[in-house]
Amino acid sequence: MSLHPPDLEHGHGAALAARTAARAAREGLAAVSYAQVDSPVGRLVAVATPRGLARLAYELENGGLDAVLDDVAARLSPAIVEAPAQLDDVRRELEEYFDGRRRGFDLALDWALVRTPFTEGVLRATAAIPFGATSTYREIAAAAGSPAAYRATGGALGSNPIPIVVPCHRVLASGGGLGGYTGGLERKLALLVIEGSRLDV
Amino acid sequence: MDNDRSQAYGRVVKTLADLGPAKLQGPEQQTIRTAADALFFEGDAYDELAAVEDLAQVLVDAGRLSPERARELVDDVAACGPSAGVH
């Protein structure tokens, strides 16, 4: 079951979304809501479960909306509904962040798309990097309990399902270089500029 | 499966054979082989790659492997995966 009906934001659509969620619960499936969110770094696809935000994808860099939803359906639940109202908090906090009015996110997160303990350790360490600060792959590797594993740390960061909110853009190479970024280096730099980070690149 | 990954996997297998049990104990060989297999066949096996990086550091610290050889080994294991280390 994968539903992408139009206009689920109000009235009839909201009722349909609620019925779909109830049906998903009866069938033992996680009800997953998604919404597209425009931002200064391109359109994003936000995906949430009842536990919280599970996926925030750069739409174009991930093959488009259908590709993002197909991946979520395969890895999380096929019970997906377009329900922008369910993601109002995500949209609002992102808008505030990009407007320079928010320095941290208060969103509940669902780590269901994080598959292994090492990757989860890397991403949780990354989530603790404060706004305006940066870290390095080596420091994150150490915080995740594997000080030598900076190559694996880079890979784990590349699999971050919730970029921006889990700020993997704040992780730089030890020499001060940008390193890499799942959304492309231009976006990484743009996010760091928004945050006023000092860069030696 | 692209050719670069296949070649990297081949280099890992050759390194394990070259080092042999005189240089690497059985569990250490297994750690490396498991990571190469997981990266090659499954992709994002970062836990396994982290284990190899930690092991390589231990071997260097113990004087059992040169830093250069350890770096080559880690690079080859990482290159068995589709995108390891490109973040």
C-alpha cells in the first residue's frame, strides 16, 4: 500500500490520511507521512513516522520525489501518505533555520533508517555539534568509539538520512578542507555560511 | 559491480595471502575478509570498515605493520564498497 493522493492537507484529505494511518496501524505497518519543503538549498522531501522525522532528502540529488519515496517504502514502510500538515513543525523549523532565526532543531527524530551501531554512533555524535561550530572526521570517529575509523566515518556520514537537522555539513577534513557532502559541496558551504562558521578553506 | 571494486577486492585477497598467518592472526584476517565481503556485496558496511581501521591502527602501534602498508590495506578494503569515504 503506497498512497500519494493530492491535497491531503485539509478537510477531506486529512480524513483520508487519518484513515490510511489507522489502516496501516491495523496491518502492523508504520504510517509514514511526507511533504515537499522548498528551501534556499533546493527542494527537500521530509518523511516522518509517529516517532519523528526519519528522512530529509535533497530531492534532486536523490533521484526525485518518487525515488525518495520508493526508498523509504522499501526500507521503512510502504504505507506512505502525502500529509503536509503532519510535517508543519519540520517546515516551520527549517524556515526559521534558513531565515537565521533558529540555531537548533527541537524536532523528534526517528533513527529507523540508521541501520548499524557504528553509523548511529557517528550520527549521534554529529547531532551534538553545536550551531556555528565544526568538527572533523577524526573527532567524530573518536566520539563514536573508533578513533582510527575516519574512512568509515565518512561513509557513515554519507548515509545520513536526516541531513541539515543532523548536521553532517559541520564535519570537515582535518586540514580544514570541506571534505564531502551528500548534497554536494555547494550546499555544504551554503549551510556553513548560514551558520556563520569560520572556514579555513 | 564496477571494475575498480573488483580490483580492490582482489588486492585485499592478495594482501591477506601475502601477509599470511605469520603476520596476521586468524581473527584479524577474518575481520579484514568480512569487511571486504560486506562492502563488496552489501555496500554500506561501515561498522565492518571501522573494525578494519581500528585493527590497522593496532597493528601499526604494535609494530606489526608499517603505516604505509596499513594505509594501503584500509584504502583497498574501503574501495571494495560503492562510496566508502566519499562523504
